[in-house]
Amino acid sequence: MMSYLNTLLFGIYPYIALAVLFIGTWVRYDHGQFTWKAHSSQMVRKKNMVLASVLFHVGVLVVFFGHLFGLLTPHWAYEWLITPGQKQVLAIVVGGIAGVMALIGGSMLAWRRLTDPRVKAGSTFADNLVILILVAQLALGVLTILPTLGHLDGSTMLKFSAWAQGIFTLQGGIADYIADVHWIYKTHIFLGLTIFVLFPFTRLVHMLSVPVEYFGRRYQVVRKRA
């Protein structure tokens, strides 16, 4: 039973989550561009917004790209420079600092969204759900440091890298790579995949909106009427 559940959650669910992420995001961009926005509440109430937003967004960006390159970079590409154990210690230090930053900022934003009357009035169920899930995910990420400290040889990191790379290379039996890891890791992974599923249907899509065209846009000339 546990083997079947492990295969379902970490061998099949990742492909479902990625399919929903890419197809759902494409469909929303193609058919619902007017809904593609951050729904920022800064105009409603700016108090306590700037510090929380900076901590959250900087921390999340570092954590995201750390996971992206840390998991998907093949071992042979960095073994000449750093050992798996050293890479794991680096991930604990940098990821720990960034994770705590993001967790503090996210908690401040969640408290503001759920308690400030003006912000709360303009928030949807999806807005509240997303910020709470992100805070929970960040908390789980910070908690993964505890079991990681028990094995600093890099073996666990290599398991996660093999699992993640196996997904994108369509390997069979990828769930077996992480079958015996701590439950905190598994909960963290499952919630991360669930965030992928929610991504196309929430404000999270604004992460993909980079105003590149703004820098090459011609100046707008504004004149008074005669």
C-alpha cells in the first residue's frame, strides 16, 4: 500500500502537476490576459507592505532558483568544483537564510491580508489560500534543515537530484529514489507540486510577467491642450 502511494504521489503526480502547470498557464494567457495580474493590495494599504514584500520576494527568488539549479544540475557538471556534501552545506546556509527571510515576509503578508479590513475586503478565497499555502511550504522548507543536518555527506541531495532529473528525462521508477526519505521532505515535495497545480488559476501567474518591452518603449509625449 505504501509503495503504491509513494508511486502515485512521487511517480505519477509530478507529471499531472507539470501538465496542469504548462497547459493551464498557456490557456489562461491565451484566453484570459485581462485576469493576468498581481492584484497588488499596495494601493489599498501600504503600511507594513514594503518590508514584508521585499523579504518575501527576495527570499522566494533565491529559494526558487536554488531549487531549480540545485536539483536539475547533473552531478558531473559540478563535481570538479564542489563535492555533494559541500553543496548540501551551501544549500543549508544560503537556502536557510533565504527561507527564513521569505517565511518572515510571507507571514507578515498573510497576517496583513487576513486581518487588515481594507485588504481583507479586496481579497478572494484564492488569494488567501495561496498566501497560506506558500507560508506553509516555506515553513516546511525551513524544517527540512533538521533532518538534513543528520547526514551532511550529500547522499540525500543526490537522491532528490536523481528524482527531479528523472522526471524531465522520463525515467521509469523515479519514485523509488525518494521512497525512504524523511516525511518532512515528502510533504514539502507534495505541497510544492500542488502549488504547480494551483499556479495557472491564481495570481501566481504574475511571476511570469517581466516588463521587458518597457525598456525599449518609445517615450510618450504629453502636451497641454491649446
